[in-house]
Amino acid sequence: MKNKKLLIILILVIIFFILSIIFSLLNFGSNKIISGVYIANTDISKMTKENASNLLKKIANEKNNEITLEYKAEDEEYEKKLDLSILNIDFNLDNAINNAYNIGRNGNIFQSNFEIAKTIFFKENIDLNISLDEKMLNTIISDISSNLPNKLIQSGYYIEDKNLVITKGSLGIIVDKDSLIKKITEYIQDFSQTNTTLSIPVKFVEPDKIDIDKIHAEIHKEAKNAYFEEDPFKVYPEVKGIDFDVDKAKQLLNENNDNTEITIPLKYTNPKTTLKNLKINLFPDELSTFFTQYDEKNKDRNTNLKIAAAKIDGTILSPGEEFSYNKIVGARSIEAGYKEAKIYQNGKVIDGLGGGICQISSTLYNAVVLANLDVTERFNHQFITSYVKPGRDATVAYGSKDLKFKNNRTYPIRIDVYVSNGMATVDIYGIKEKQEKEVSIEIETISTIPYETKYITDSSLTLGEEKLKQRGADGVIVNSYKITKENGTIISKELLSKDTYKPLERIIAKCQKM
């Protein structure tokens, strides 16, 4: 009886072994991926590597299309169209397909058969190991945070005349960056997901606490005399001493909890020797110039342009020093003389305090690039502006968006800004380098986003009458490049930015039958 049982077991083992060999030979002899294999939740069972590649590439191309990021809370809404192609996504499909093809083809016969059987019954999904432009994605998320309704306003400071003005921030929302990146990445990696609208995760954040000691460390300067060295020639401009009473500032901060601004007197100390005393021409060469045009009839907007221009005009940057538009220009307030003028907000053109000063920041941005200076922070508008081409603008918003750049040249520079006769002009002066390079800006249009028409009801109109409330404008996606030449020959083409401008909807009012 015992021998009979052993014989049956032996026969079953032999049968299993023979079937395993047949099963393996059938799969090893096939050039197709085994059953039950998925990539990015897409079934590629029994496909050749070529067929699987064609299918997945087709889906990947569709994944590079536009998605909508939206935020909704009570009566507040925000929407951002994101063209995923600007993230330069690499799906690494070949690697995933090779991994899929090798399932059931690794190890010995028994290991392969076990893997094949397990895959048939339990399925095997291979995730894509995608890579993308993280810097671009972080820039987009920062832009979203600065445009959200009820956004966080950070505390800050600026110098107005002979005073330090500290502005208190306010509680607000920012994008939960890690969560949004995870959502976008999961959407890209899941080829079965067809919903192209993703909600924007946010979190409420308190503004940074005002640190008087830190502010003092940033603006405090000891007076220094100007001087120069002859071999090699190098100029060191004078430094005006600046200080304030730290204890008094802390006291004012504690006593004025309800005020949004605190004004602290500054103490200045003049150096004995200035650049003028040295009797050398420190700014003999025009390094760059750029101008934009404006409508002289719009008096309030022109006032804003002139205020911002006057604050920047004559600014000198030493080598290595960074310029901040918001710190130089300061908060846009009625007290500072700013007027109501047209701005973009929530997809519409409305009146806003300080409207128009982005024309000065945009003009400055172009002059900075053309002078071959190092731009460290810059944002594009939501919509195309009228005064510069797409990709050449620089929007600013106090407390959230800034234009910053560094003087990366050998010598100091001076920035001259003037607004007159319908032209806002920025000139940058300094000393040319021994091998001065010629810089230009090139714009490449990637795609155009058509605008839509929206109809609203206006009971003041007669039946059938229509009135244009807002002109529509197409959106666009552009790449901006800095072209650098030396002796007339192009030596570099550097990507400055990838910018998306939303379409501005056309709004028509009409009377509809009640």
C-alpha cells in the first residue's frame, strides 16, 4: 500500500514536471508578454514589446495634454489650466516594457512557472518610473499659491523716505505642495485615469513672525568710503550708514497689535568720500536699454507708473548685491500716493490699487536680461499684457510675487528709470567687461489657447440688444530664451522661462426674455 502511494506521487511529480517543461517552452518560445501583466494600470497581456510600446506611447501623448487644477471654497473659486507638456515628462516606457516582458522569463523552470501562474491569477501592475522638470513644477505651484483667493500674505518691510515701514502679514492659504505634486504624479503614472480635473489641496498658514533683529541685520550698514584699485581696476562705491533703534522698534511692534503697518525712523550716516569725490566716471557705458509704451490719457495709471519709477531711479547695485522690486518700491497704498487702475483678477479686468506698476517691473526685467544680469525671481502674468510680448513680462504683488536679480558683473551698475511722453524707459549703466557679450531675447510659441465667450444678463438693455463688457484674448504657451553672442557669434542659448497665459474670456451682456 505504501509503495503504491509513493508510485502515485512519483507519477504526479513526473506529470507536473513534464507539464512545467511544456508550459515553459510555450512561453519561452513566444515573443509576447504573458497574461495578467499591466503597465500603469493598462493591460498589455499577450502583446509584443512593439505593440505594447505603440499603445503606451499613444496614451502617454494624451497624458501630455492639459489638465485643470481647481480650488473651491464657499463663494471663492480658482482654476489653473496646466499643460503637462511643459514639464518635459519622461515616462521611461522602454524600461517598464522590458520589465514586463521579462516576467516569467527569469530564473529556472519552476521559478518561471510559479511567476507565470501567479501573474495569471493575481495580475501584475508595473508602475512607471517617470521623471519631470521639478523646478518648473515648483514654479507653477508657487504661482498658484500667489493667485489663490484668501491667499497667505507674508510680513515684510520696505524703506519709505527716511523711515522703515514694517507690514504685518495675514493668515491665508497656500498650496499643500507635497500633496499636489503627489496628485499630479499619480495622474501621470495612472494611464487608466481619465478625469483631467484635480482639486488643489491647500493648508492655512500663519505669516512668518516679524523678527526685528533679523530685519536689523539685513538693513544695518556701517558707513564706508568709496575707493578704487588700479591694477586690476576695481571700484568700491560708498556705503551710506543706516541704523534704527531695535528696542524702540520691538516696543512699537508690541504696542501696535491692531495696526497693519509700523513706521520706524531710520538713522543715516554719510561717508566722507563718495564716488563723485573720486572724480572717476563709474558709469560711462550704457549696458542696456528697454522701453514700453503707455496711454498718456490714463492719468491714474500714469501716476502709479511714475511713483514706481521714481523709487527705482538712480539705484546703484554693487557687485554681488541683489535687487528686490518689492523692497525698493514698497507696499502699494493710498498713503504712498497710488491710484486705482486696471488690473487682472479672477479672469476679469477690474480696478485695483497700484494698477500699472507691473509695466515698470516688466520693462526693468527686459533691461536686466539684456544687461546680462542674473535674474533670481520672476513671475509671468496670468494673461497676456499689452505692453510686452508673452514671455517678456514680470508681474509683482507685494507680499507674494517679486522681481529679483543680482549684479553678477565686475563693476557697480546704476539703474535709471523715467516715465514721460508715453514711454516708460529703463537704462542700465556701468563699465563694460573686457569681453562684453551681446544679449537678445527670443520667444518661441508652443501653442495657443482659444478664448471662450460668456453671456451675462443685463436688464437695462432692450430685448435682443447686446453690449460688449470685456474683449476676449487667446491664451498662449511660450518658451523664452536668452541668446548670448560674442563677436557676433552665438555662444549660448539659455532657457529663461516656460510661461502659460490663460485665455481672457469675452463677456457679452444681453437682455433675455423673462
